[in-house]
Amino acid sequence: MTTTKRQILVTSALPYANGAIHLGHLLEHIQTDIWVRFQRLRGHSCYHICADDAHGTPIMLKAQQLGIKPEELINQVRQEHIADFSGFRIGFDNYYSTHSEENRLYSEHIYKMLRDNGYIKTRTISQLYDPEKQMFLPDRFVKGTCPSCGSDDQYGDNCDSCGATYSPTELINPHSVVSGATPILRESEHYFFDLPAFETMLKEWIDSGSLQAGIANKLREWFEQGLQQWDISRDSPYFGFEIPDAPGKYFYVWLDAPIGYMGAFKNYCAQHDVDFDQFWKQDSTAEVYHFIGKDIIYFHGLFWPAMLDGAGYRKPTNIFAHGYVTVNGEKMSKSKGTFIQASTYLKHLDPAYLRYYYAAKLNSRIDDLDLNLEDFAQRVNADLVGKVINIASRTAGFIKKRFDGKLSQENINPQLLSVFVAAEETIAQFYETREFGKAIREIMALADKANQFIAEQAPWQLVKNDETLEQAHQVCSLAIELFRILITYLKPVLPELGEQTEQLLNSKLTWEGIHQPIFGQAINSFKPLMQRVDMDKINAMIESSKEDLAKMQQPKATGPLIDEPISETIDYDTFAKIDLRVARIIKAEHVPEARKLLKLQLDLGGETRQVFAGIKSAYSPEDLEGRLTVMVANLAPRKMRFGLSEGMIAAAGPGGDDIWLLSPDDGAKPGMRVK
């Protein structure tokens, strides 16, 4: 049993305040909530804090499109987010906003501390400027022709067609995504955080052994490239906090977003008489944990601890990262209806189902989690309804009808009960280390033992004879006691089921109570605690998801030929110059320096080529090795900053998640020409 009471502050990553909560967000927030509820169940003081990330150009522009102020937009979205999280029983102590006075004060304070300590630098940079909107354009708000391959309609940082990375100023015929105007080049003074000054400290922190191995390894890749100073300023117009003593300059959203953890906690502390400094001072003995997605490790693992250290605050105790959610083995898709919003799910299914399924598949690694909808239904029905709830449904009725609603004073099988109690520390350790899937397996193994005991004793037969009536009483009473312990173990995952069980048993479920049986106590009438998952409801949710997403999009004619019209006609001789060949992907790997590229080694049937392809958003390296594809074999090699690309592979789709690699039918051989 744990005796020392811990002081713990836990945060989840901040959802951006211009979109709805979806099942991908919920993976992180359910994982965090389970861990927090477990700590509280063990008697620790644990605060759960989150907020909306409410600053930046996208929010400013969306508010303009809607004809409202940014403050109206973020307030509306925050209320929607709170409702969604509440629907899934995510128990925040405070769900706040980064657009708050507390966050402004701490952002300014930390900036001034960094500036006064010599960690803020300034220099003049050239950026593209929209003369109509009179604003500097972030990379993703500029489009044009790729300077490497000539593909049209490419963003200002990376080409979806060939994977080349570049500066927005290198685009051919650039235009502003905001207004359509041709941007001009303007110089502007920017403020930079001197991240390289913290290299030694960061290396020691990363090598300390406290971080997940996956996080530590990923962060080490950035040291291999060399840390760079970080641009923390943006020019007006911008929705955010103005930098002190720098009129017209604003903090980049990623500077004040993590400080939002402090702002939200400060707001809570002021209302509940909690000592804020106890958690954030440099010599704090309290614990601070951040739960995040793997896509923002860079900001939380390098910038954030460096900022805290440079400003005289403590670093996080640990950062826990998780992977992405896929549905039925594929990325969440709007067209397939598997990009499911929290509100859409709640219209059709019990949130306990998703909480349980995520818990059953979560571990302490940075693995992606697949929500297989058939497995989802089968596992919930088999485990929760068929095993756990079944224990109470088969026995509680007898207690109420035949034994005046009171449990027997006698324990008919002390050895079986001791097995359930003895599992406490193992299950607790799995919860503590975020090995939720292992905890669930232990709990379900106990449920199997309880059901086996009930089946062997058959109380429905025992109650028929006066000679065995007392035995039936004792069997059902032990079954209810085992059920109580199982629900206590599951309470962090299924808080509502825990509350329903407390009402049934007239008993508060606590971790210490695992050792305190309730034999002899009165219980209430049993009511159905959970319904089976119906695949018809899952299918209805998918269809509803398609409809909900369609309503959110502006009505317009669309389709492959409308979105991307057929190019100008060419003659046969021109086409014949393109040499398309079948190639086998013999090796695929990530390119740490590139956000969208994978490095492929292609076998052409006697010759090997290296190609960099912009398909990272749609494919994992392990999914590609061994498969056939089609490549442009006579394309002139192009020197990129991370290597030589000796051709191009063929793929279809608009880009992003929607990329489909072309593959020849079985029987094609590497080196064959495509005619």
C-alpha cells in the first residue's frame, strides 16, 4: 500500500481553438484522465489542468471569415470543447484558455527573464507580405509553383508532389492563400530565443533516463542536426499577446501555448487556495507531468524545458507521449466517416465503450492505436457486458429477492478472495507506468475466475432447495464482493460504472477499500449497468459522421477533375520521352530533417535508385518495404540538402492524408517498362 501522499500536477496538450474535438484528441485526454483518476483513487493530491490554445493567424482569419471577433470565436469553441470532454467524463480541475490575463502575465514575465538573462536575440529577416491584407504570411498561407519539380498549387514550405523543402521566397508565381494577391518581399526585425545556449542542459536532461526511450531518441536527432535559434515573434496583424517594449510584434503561438499550463493552473490556484509556487519553483519537490501527442515532442522536449530553465523555473518531471489514432487500420478519413467528432460519437454510443477500448490497447510506448470498430464492439461486449457486468447481473437479484437485500456474513471461499486482493499492487504498478492494457488483462483474468466460480456453484440451482439456500447466499455474496473489487480496479477507466456500483452496494469504492470486504452489508436492487454495443449504432455513427462533416464544409462543386483539371494536351512523342518502370521498394526510412519525406531504396531489376518521396503523411516505412510501385526512371537526379533523389515514384491524390501509391498487379517484375 502507498503511504506517502504525492503532490502532482498533470496537463494534457492544448486543443487548438478553431476546430471540434475528435477521437484522436480523445485518446490523449482519456489516457490522462485515467492516470489522474488512478492517482486520486490511491489518495494522492493530483491536479488535472488543460486549456484551449487560442492564438495565431488561423484563428484570426477564421474569425474574419465568420464576421466575428476572435474572442467570440474562441469562447464559443471553448464551450463546445468543455461539453465534449464532459461527455466523455474527462475530469479537468480547470479547463481554461491561453487568451487569459494569467497567461499574458506569465508569458511577459518569462520573456523578460529570458531577455534579461541574455537569451533573446534580434535580427532582420525577409518574409513574403500580402499587400492587400497588409500582413506577413506564414509558410502555409503562401502557395505557388514548386521550384524543384514545377508542380502547381504547392505550399510555401514543402512540395506535396516531389517532397522538396524550400523557403516561401523560392516559390514560382506565389500567391497569398488569404487574398489571392501576389506577395511582395519585405524585411522585418524578429525576436529569437537562443535555444543552442541550452544544449548541455538539454542533453543532460534527455540522458537522465526519466523520459520515454522514444522521446529521448527523437530529441537526440535534433542535436545531430544542430540546434537553431527559434523565432518567437510574429508581426501585426496577429491574434495573440504583444511583446513588451516591441509595438506591433506578437509572441508566436508556440511561445505562450505551453505557458498556458502555468496560466491555467494559476487561475485554479487563486480560486482554491493552492500554492502555485510549490509546483513551479526551481527546487520544487512536487511532480509535473505533460501528456502529449508524438507530433509536438519537439516543442515540449526542447523549447519548453529550455524556456523554463532560462527563466528560473523547474523543468517537467516527465513528458508522456502517445501515437496517433487510426480507424480500421487506416488514418481517420472524412470521406469514409471515420474522422469522428466527439459530439457525433456521443449521439450514438456510450462514452464508457471508448474509454475502455482505448485503455485496453494503451501502453507506455509511443505506438499508434487502431480503433478497429468490429473488435471494439466484440471486446466491449465480451469483457464488460459478458464478464464484468455478468457477475452482478447473475447474483445481485438473488440477494435482493431471497435474502432481504443483505450479503452473507460468511466468506465461502477465502482463497479466491485473496487472489483478487493480492492483484492490487500488480494492477497499481501497471496503472502507474501507463501500461493500461496490461492492467485490463489482469482485471479480465480475475473476472474469468469469478465467472468460473459462479458457473461451478450455480446459485440459480442452489436457491431451489432449502438445504443449499445458505450456500447460495454465500456464493452470491462472494460474487458481489469480487464484483466490488473488480469495479474498484476499473474505476479510473469507467468512472460512471464506478458511481453506479457505489449506489448498488451502498459503499464508496476506494483503493484502501479493496482490503475491506462488505460481507453482511445491505445492497440495493440491481439495475442494468451497461448495454451491449450494437454494430447498427456504429454504422449509424459513421453515416452521421459523414453528414456532420459535410455540413461543416462550404457547399461547392468538387471532384478530381474539378479540383485538378486535366493538363494541356501533349503529343505522343512528348509522352514517349517519359520512361516509367516497375520498381520494388527494398528499404524505406524517415528523413529526420524533412516533415513530409521518406527515403526509399528502389530495385529496378539490377539497379538500385534512391528517391525521396513526399508520402510520409500517408505511409509508414514498414508498410512500404517489399511492395511494387511505378517510378519515373529517366528524371534527372536532383540534389537535395539531405541527399540525391534519383527519380520520382507515381502516386494519386490531392496530398496530405489522401495519397495512394500506384502499384502494378501481381506478376510485374522490377525493371519492366510501363507503356
